[in-house]
Amino acid sequence: MSELAEFTLAMPPHGYWNQLRACQNPILIKQNRDVVLDNLRRVSLVPEDLAHAAQKTPVFCTRDN
């Protein structure tokens, strides 16, 4: 779920593609990802428990894969 929210940041109107690809400013990426998840939760497109779990995960590019 968190990866999909991050992916939406790469698309217009956000336009974070370069930042996501280079993992620039992961704190800003996480803040914006969490806003996307909150908005999805608010309009009942994502269950509250899944949104909160996704918000607790680190940004994808900072994880040890």
C-alpha cells in the first residue's frame, strides 16, 4: 500500500519522479505519501488500519531490500 501511495507522487500533479528515483529528501517523500494515504482513508478508498500501517513503513528507497 505504501509503495502505491509513493508511486502516485511520481505522477502529475505532484511530479516527484526525480526525487523518488534518486531518493532525494525521503522525509518530504514520506510526508507527502502520508497525506495521500490520509486522503484515501478520508474518502473511504483505503481502510483505516491499512492506511495507518502503510504510514508506519519507511519510504521504499530507504529500506533494505
